Amino acid sequence: MYRIGIDIGGMSIKAGIVKDGEIISTKTKVTRIDGVLDTLIDDLSDLINGILNENGIEIDKVEKIGVGFPGVVTNKGYVTCVNLKLINQPVLDKLNDKFKNIKVSIANDANVAALAEYRHGSMKGFESGVMITLGTGVGGGVVINDRLISGANGIGAELGHLIIGENYYDCNCGNNGCFETFCSATAIINYAKKLIEENKDCKLYQVCEGNLDNLTAKMVFDLYKEKDEISVEVINRFKKYLAIGIANIVNFIDPDVVSIGGGVSNASNIILDNLSDEVKKHLPFKESNICDIVIAKFKNDAGILGASEL
Amino acid sequence: MYRIGIDIGGMSIKAGIVKDGEIISTKTKVTRIDGVLDTLIDDLSDLINGILNENGIEIDKVEKIGVGFPGVVTNKGYVTCVNLKLINQPVLDKLNDKFKNIKVSIANDANVAALAEYRHGSMKGFESGVMITLGTGVGGGVVINDRLISGANGIGAELGHLIIGENYYDCNCGNNGCFETFCSATAIINYAKKLIEENKDCKLYQVCEGNLDNLTAKMVFDLYKEKDEISVEVINRFKKYLAIGIANIVNFIDPDVVSIGGGVSNASNIILDNLSDEVKKHLPFKESNICDIVIAKFKNDAGILGASEL
């Protein structure tokens, strides 16, 4: 039997056929965003039928379909994704109508990625693990005893919106001090822009050719390695708050492992350098052992693989 | 068969005999603090033998002994309690030596209280619950599916040390912005003192008879009801950060229920007033349902009852 895992993003929808924990084929479609649920359901259906056809697999050989969404998925299967213009839509019911004899499951995409890392990747073999995805925003997933902790109302593991300090600008969610305003790629870019605007006679401004719209987090990490003053200040601030964010996770559930994924995690050497010690400084009992802190194994495949495991 | 639950505090050690979830007898002893583990073990042993004698119960009718400590209890049974001058002491091993045929369990006292509330009190019937104890400090306990989440290293549920903002003074733990520096009784007293010192021509200064050492959190709550300006400012700040702290809990594991205990929770009407709405404001998805927020059922008995359930 086969499983299908689907990863819905703001730009594309990726589907994969999974057998025994391995992705054997993938297919991608541009995400159509018109705020109509049936459009999305039709696209998912086309994608699933398409990939099965391409691989000569009959639909009755599929035991499970799992889908990860970039938003809130309630325990009753209602989805709210601002990026997809879907507000509280009965996605699970619609998918169940479409695929009557197959078990369909849906979940938040960061939760899905956490499950992939827990079952097959960087958190494999640990009893409890928390994944933090540092990308455009910050997402998270919590797995304890092989069970995703998505919460009583499906709004758990929104780690990007843990309030961990005070920041000079507000989060998109309307609050101040959210983890993702300190530790996402966007946060790195924002803070670098702020410093560059205070002093344009700097390497970062040269690297982005005098256009701050070109600035990327990778540029800042690259110049950090060259000890560029602004880049060092930006990355040190990022690392300070990353340590506080992880310390909050440890203070809360003290997991066996914390895994860091997302685009920012490509700078793994810089991120992991001294990170455990910085986390310990932010705990009340500094002499205790703490969790392993590791970099996620899967890059683009976590969404498909994790969804197939739901 | 009987169980014995013991609640160790900085001032006294309370033991209780528990049968079918009811405390049938209690006995108390002053806590001797000399930093010697054997002193504590002897005192616990005397207390247990004493209460059994008083009730005419033979030791072989005791199936379980549980002890709650005001500090860190590792999964291997090592205890660190700064207040008791015990650093990383093998408490469980010592107790097992002393009570060879009885199952002995030990845990952090706030975790123990959470278990009591989960099994018999304000969190009974819920699948997942988080207890916050607002006292001299802030403690916490997390229970999911009838299981205490004390963590991989026994340092979990230190909710008082979640960093949730920036504060004008540092926490005892050496960090800035800890939940307990905003929401403990001590925090309320500290902030009121600060405001009184800026303006001594106020009711609070009168109520504590011109001696700030007399100031209590209860005085501030009492004058809040009379709309005293300083008291309103202090309690509003307390409530703002309580909402942020609970929002962080919801953003993390989205439990079915949050229960508030500890001395400060006596001001339950003031605390609960508008609290859920304030918590929602600090979530990314403000239209979602969230957990029930309730006041703990047990006052002094939670420690004994919860310990007997370990």
C-alpha cells in the first residue's frame, strides 16, 4: 500500500507518493489563491490523480492521504490560512467527501515537519522533541511519545508567537515581542536594514548593491563570518533571542531534543556555536543537563513525508 | 491500603495519610535546614512513623509514599532545593533504602499540585491541563493524558521562569523578564513599592502604616477594588503579563484548561475578570476558542494529595 503526503505552500502545492517512509515520486502545482475552498479541493484532487496516473498506481492502493497547511487546523478539520485566503473552512469534510475510502488527515505544516523529523529525521529515537522552523516566519511542532501536540483547539505549537521580550516593531499578529520578530529570516533582514539605514557606509549595503530590497538573511550570515560589524550585531541579537526562545521551550516541557529547521538553519555552524551554553544561562538551574539541540535533517521533503505519517 | 503524601516547604513538612483520594489525617514538622540529606531523610521517616502510629496503621498497610519538593527533581531522583540547601542529592535512593517494601516517588511541588488538581480538583475531566501557582514565586505543572510532563531532565514546567517581556529588575535566577517577576505576590509588592516610593501621598502607604515592609499583595488587591490609582496601575500590569504568560502556554501546547492557584489566586474575581479576552488578544488567531481558565480547588492540601498520587 502507498501513502500520499501533500505540502501546501503559498506558492506551490507539492504532493508525494510515500512507501515505507520513502518518497518514491513527487509532483508540484502552482497554488491558486482565490479564497474558494472548492478550487483548492479540485487542485488537490487533480494533483493526487495526476501523480497516481504518472506512477501507474490505482487509487485503491492508497491507504492514507495527509495534507499540511500553512495555518491553523482545528481538531475538527477546519482550516484558517490567511495566505490562502481561507477562513475557518471545513477542509477535512470536503476531502473526506472526495476520497471516500481513504483515511484523510490534515494538520499545520510546521507540525507535519516536526512529525517527519521525529519519525525519520533529526529527532528520531527521542521520546519528546520540539521542532522550530526558522523561515520567513517561525513555526513549531511538539511531539511527545510519538504524538503530535497540536492542542485542544488545534492552535498549539505556534512557537513563533511566543512572547519572549520587547521588540522595536510589532509582529504581524498585532502583538509585540513574538519569537518570530527576533528569529525569523524576516527579523534578521529587518534589523539589518534598520542598522544599515543608520549607517550606509557598510559592507552589507555594498553587497545588496545599494538596494535594501535585495538584502537576504544569507548575506548577513555570510558577512558575519567576515566579522562585519553590523552583521555581527544582527546575528548576535538573533542568537540571543534564539537562546531565550529555546530556554522557554526547555523551561516549559524540557524535551529530549530541539531541532532547528527552515531556511535560516542552513547557517547551522553559526547557529549551533555556543547555543547550548547560552540556553542554559537563561534557565533557573544552570547546572542541569538539557536537551540536545540539532539541525533538522529534511529540507524540502519534510512536508510530504510528515503529512504521509499523519 | 493507604498512601502517604508529603509536602516539603521551607518552613514546615506536612504529611498526610490518604485513602481513596481523601486525606484522612495530617501531621506537620518544622523543616530543619542544615544542608545534610540524612537530616531530611530522618525527619521524613519520623514524620511517617509518627502519623502511622497516631492512626494505628501498620507500615505494611502503606502501598505508596510520595514526596513533593520545592525545587528540581531529576528523573533519576536527585533533588536540588536552594531553600533546603540541598544540591543534587540522591533523595530517591535514600528513601528507597529507608522504605524497602513501599513504592516511593518524588517530584517538584508545583508538579505535584498540578496532579492533585488534574485528578481531583479544578482540572478534573480535562485531557490536558496546565497549572500556574502564583505565590511568593510562580510555579507550574503540566499534565497531558494523565501524565505529568516533568521533562527529560526533570526541569520542565518551570513556568515562573518563562521569559515573557522586559522588566525593570532582574529575577533571582539571574535573568530578566521571567514570568514570576511580573505575576508573583512578590512582583506585585515590588511594583507597588516602586510606585509608592515615587509618590508617598497615597492610600497604600497609609494602609501599610508608613512601613513598606508591611505591604502585602492582598492590600493592593483590596485597594484595587476601591479604585486606588496606584493599586489599579499595579494590578493592571500584573493582569497584562498574566494574560501574556497564559497566551504563551496556549501558543505552546493549547491545553484544555489552565488552572490558577497559589495565594494570589484568592483574588479570583479580579484575576478572572476579562482574562480570557486578554489572553486571546495575545494569540495570533484571535477568533479561536481557547482553554477554560479556572481557579484551583485545593489550597493547602494540594501538596499532600498530589504527592500521594505520584
